[in-house]
Amino acid sequence: MLTPEDDHLRYPIGLPQLPTAPLTPAERATYLQQLADLPNDLGAMTIRVGPEHLQLPYRPGGWTGQQVIHHVADSHINSYCRFRLALTEDNPTIRPYDEGTWAELPDVAATPVAVSLALLASLHSRWVTLLHHLTGAQWQRTFYHPETKRTTTLDQALALYAWHGRHHLGHLALLTA
């Protein structure tokens, strides 16, 4: 069981800081680069961790490294779809999902992490290409999350998912310590 002192295990890079104003082009470029780099960064971290350690949880009660990698793929597929919905509908209500239950589905244990790493490489290539073509106005389009009861701009979602990738890289790094 984690104590408040163990928050560094749950949030190894800290909590996300979402922008409250539109991002500058330079800020967007930084986040876009982080998204573009994530598949290669995850691949390199996977090699560093090694196959045996990927079967271990990164913290007490946490997911295994393998679950983390598959979760990133699941999460980023959902985010990509949310971006597309926000770009084609007016403030759509997105569909939440139970990420913990998804991490327990049988394909997570039965599928090599290389499959999710390849999926992420293709997904991020397509996603980042889309994002590079957005106008300033499109970055301010929104979606509504019914569980958090928050409306999120695409600028905020970009910052969140750039953080999300680094966050889970931090979890995997805990397996190398």
C-alpha cells in the first residue's frame, strides 16, 4: 500500500500541469516533439528494462511494465480519436473507459510489447502529422469528459498526452533502478 510519501512512485515526474491559456507555437512544438519521440523512447526504455523486469510491477499495487506499455497504446488510441472528434464535432462528449480493467484483459498478458510499440509508432506518426497541420483556432476546439466534468481544449490535451508519455516512461525507469 502506498503512503503519501510514495507519490514519487505513482507520479515520478509530478502531476500534469495543464495550460490555462492557448499555447505558444514554441510550447506546441515542444509537446509535439515529445509525442513524436515517444515511440522510440518507449522502445529504448523497453530494451533497457529487459523482458524479465517488464513482468514486474513498477510500484506496490502498480501495473507491470508490460501492462504500462500496452496501456500507453490503448490510451493514445483513445486520445487520437478524441482529437479527431473535437476537430469534426462541436464540443463532443467523449467516451470514458476503465483503464484498469483494460489492463487486465487477456491480450495484455498474451501480446508481446513489440506489438504495442509498433502500433504506437504508426499511431504517433499519423497523430503528429495531423497535429502539425492544425490552425491556431483548431487548437482551441474542445471535447467534454463526462467523468471529470471538464471541457478540454486540444492545446490542453496535447500537453496532457505529452506528459502522459513521459509519466509512463518514468514508471518504466523505476524498473531499472
